[in-house]
Amino acid sequence: MDSGSARSRSEARPVLEAPDIARVLTRIAHEIVERAKGADDVVLLGIPTRGVHLARRLADKLADITGQPAAVGSLDITMYRDDLRLGPARTLARTEIPGDGVDGRLVVLVDDVLFSGRTIRAALDALGDIGRPRAVQLAVLVDRGHRELPIRADYVGKNLPTSLRETVKVQLAEEDGHDGVLLGEREDTGRDTTRPAQAGQ
């Protein structure tokens, strides 16, 4: 195999583009309103970094559907991660909870990619220290499988079956200048690739 073929095989390919992302977020927003029978007691909490941007976009769509402002904030999970002691020091994000809090309300956690489930487990721990929601749901842009914990998303933009040698990269205009989801191949670092990386979702 020549080097050109090897390069082309490892190039990331788009699986969602900007119109696709806008469309699936609109669908998820309608599904939230339908299941919650409105959005009066819904609180969207994005998991930094890209989950926060997705949560804000969903809040805008909920407002368009219901005609009322939607409660949206962010939930920093840094100190709740189970891999915190295994890696370098991490920069703390900010937790921002809407003024009415989360007690007795329906909290929808929002993230970009659902992978091992460890990020969401950390988010549930962080949320438990903040208040007692009536219920907690999960919305993700991409579910790539390979769960290590019994965690399931309630709202999924795209189910994307992957191998552990593949990577999923979400790009959003707020962070990257454009929207897209890319599927690529993990570089061979000589490490064990039979398990999801600890830093995975």
C-alpha cells in the first residue's frame, strides 16, 4: 500500500454537517417539549465545553417552540471525574445554574458525544451536590456506543456505531468556527486500544 492510500484511509470524514446538526437539534427540542408536556419546569445544563453551546442552542429552539424563555446553564464536572488523579491538572470550567435552581424540576443534561458513560456519571454526582431535580434526562448530539456504565441517552441526534480505533470529533461554530461531526481513525500510540480512553465520554 502506498503512503497516499494510507493517508486517505486515515483522513476524518464528515458524518454530520451544519444543516444536519441544526435539524437534529430542532428534533430533540420538539421531543423534549412533547415528553415534558411543555418546557416550564425544564432546565438545560450543558457539560463543558461543547455541551454548553448545544444546551444554549436547544434553549433557543425551546423558546421558539413554546414562546417562553428556556432555563439554561452549565455544569462543571472537573472535580467529579474518576480519572482526575490519572492525568495532568485540569482547568476548572464554571457551573452556572439558572436563578430558580434545579429542585423539583426536570433537568436535561446536554453533551456532545456519549461514549463510556463516565462523563455523565460524573455529571450526575455534580448535580446531586447542587440540588434534587424531579427527574434527570440526557440529550447528546452523537451516541458512539462502547458504554462502560449502565447509562442511556433519552434524546440522541445520531447513533454512530464506531470501533475503539475510531475517533469522533464534534466541531461547533462557537469553538471551531463551523459546525460538523467528523469520524476518523485513532493514531497508533502503542497504548492499549481495547478500552475507551479514560478521558472519553
